Amino acid sequence: MKMRSPILKSLILIGAWLVANPVLAERQIVDMAGRMVALPDRIHKVYAVGHCIPIVGAMAPDLLANSYRLPEAARPLLAPVFFEGKTTPNSGIRFSDEEVIRMAPDLVVMEAIPGAAERAERMQKRIGAPVVLVDQDMLHYKEAFAVLGEILDRREQARAMTDFVVRHLDPIREVAQTIPEDQRVRVYYAEGPDGLSTNPAGSSHTQVLDFVGAANVAQVKNLPDEGLSAVSLEQIYLWQPELILVWTPAADRLTTWRAIVEDPLWQKIAAVRNGQVVQIPWLPFSWLDRPPGTNRILGALWLAELFYPDRYDIDLAAATKEYFAIFYHREIADENVRKLLRLTRPDEAASTL
């Protein structure tokens, strides 16, 4: 759901009411779906549902009750508080109600997408904890940070995250809007073990491509709940992308990248013949998608420079270090940055991190 200015006005009014009536109002907030939610006086533990792990971890990693199952290579790139002592799912990214109840969260943070308000109300009743909806549309990050910073009492961190977006992400959006349609880089987003799954333009999973001014060539229907759409090589032949971006859950083994570059049938596509098959950096989370969370902020900087180096003036190494310090609470060395960026070209990559 989209953030509306009346919600921000409501937050201001509620804040004023809180000062004047601390006993009555301190437990009331308005989330990004416009729902009034009663919260405890203090939040000590937060269950972040699925895609919300990066944003909650960025805002308050010490309050985060759960995390993803991380590859070992990801751990040195995150502050230990991001993963130590966190509950992780046995598979996937979801937990059962029983598992959530055992976490005993004071608050649940869920993504504000169509239908989420009804799901949030049902979840509140099932697990006995308040559920707050946060909009993760890339155009609404600043509002999301303000709301979450207020809820979790992390206003200074919210300002730091917002300032990063203002300085680095907003200029990309401004430039992208000036790129003529016939000059946009044509991109195919290859997902799944064989690269024959994708998401079209308009999906949250590909929003970063739209954001930086690329043309997503996939002319397929956006499936319910934005699931993966199966495509054929024949369709990709017709689309003829200039560049192929590769994502796979087994990125450390390069399964999808190898399936594309080592299969003679893919060689009919100019992007493959020309060496324009780019592995999406996957540490500590994917820089593009899955989850489609605040990790996409760094992905937008990377893709803007990759697609349009002449249009954008980005010091990607410096911005990457700054992003890790603010959003992952981890200072990383220049050599780490170089290794992360080399992950995009597996045939040229050095040793693993």
C-alpha cells in the first residue's frame, strides 16, 4: 500500500498527543496502512516477517528476534548482533504461529502489501502481539524509516538511513526519469536454477530495475503474490536482452550463472555471446531482490553504475562501505568491497570472502 500524507499528519498529531497525555496515548501509533495499533510502552523484541528482516535489522538489530539462515561468508560482513542469538527458520523464511509465540515478540513488523491489513489483524489475534505494517516500496523508504524509527525509538538511526537515501538514492531516481525509452538498457532477470524463471516490470522483485532506468524485457504476467514466471529460451531469443542479471539461491555455487554461460543453446543470445551475463552480488543478502527489502538500496547504486556509467557519478566503493556501516552496522575494509564487487563477474572473481 502507498504511503499517504494524511498518515504522516496523523503521526505528528499522535506525537503531540503523546507529549500531552503520556498515560493515555503512548501506546498508540499509526502504521503505513493507516491502522491504529496499540503497542507496549517499550519494545524489547521484534519478529520481522520475511522481507522485513533487513529493514528491522538496519534500524535496531539488537531488537530483532529472528534472521535468515546465513552462509558463513555473510557473517563477517554483518555486525554479530545481526545474527547471534536470533531464531532462524528450518527452511525458507517463514515461521509457524507456534514458533512466533515461542519467540515472545513485543511487536511483529510485516510488509504493507495488498491484503496485508486483513492478515495483520488475523495474526494479532492468533499470536497475541501487535502487528505493524511497513511499506517497502523504494519510493517510500524515507517514510518507512521515519515510522519505524518512531516505533522502535531509534530516531537517530532513522535519520542516518534517511540521509543515505537522500544523498545516494534520490539522485539516481532523478536521473533515471530523464533516460529516453529507446536508450534504456534492455535487461533480462534470470532466476531459478536454469535461468528460465523471472519477474516482469511492475513486480516488487524487479522494482530496482525500473528505479534505475532499465528496461525489463520480460513480457509475462505478474503472478499472484509475485511468484516466479516460467519462460522459454525461445521467448528470451525474441526479447534479445543486452544484459542478463543472474540470481539463484545457490549463488555461492554459481548454479544459474553456469547453467547460462555453459549451455550452447544460450549462446544464441547476444548478451551471452558478448559476456554480458552478470551475477548479482549475494553477500550478505542479494543486492537486487529476494528479499526485496532495503538491501535493494545498495543494489540500485551498483546497477546505476553498471548500466549507465556516463550518466551517474557514483563512487561505488565509498558508498558500499558507507552502506554497510549504516545498514549492516559493520565497518568493512576496502579489500572486502573489492571482493564483493568482483562477485559480479565469476570468471574474473578472486577467492571467496
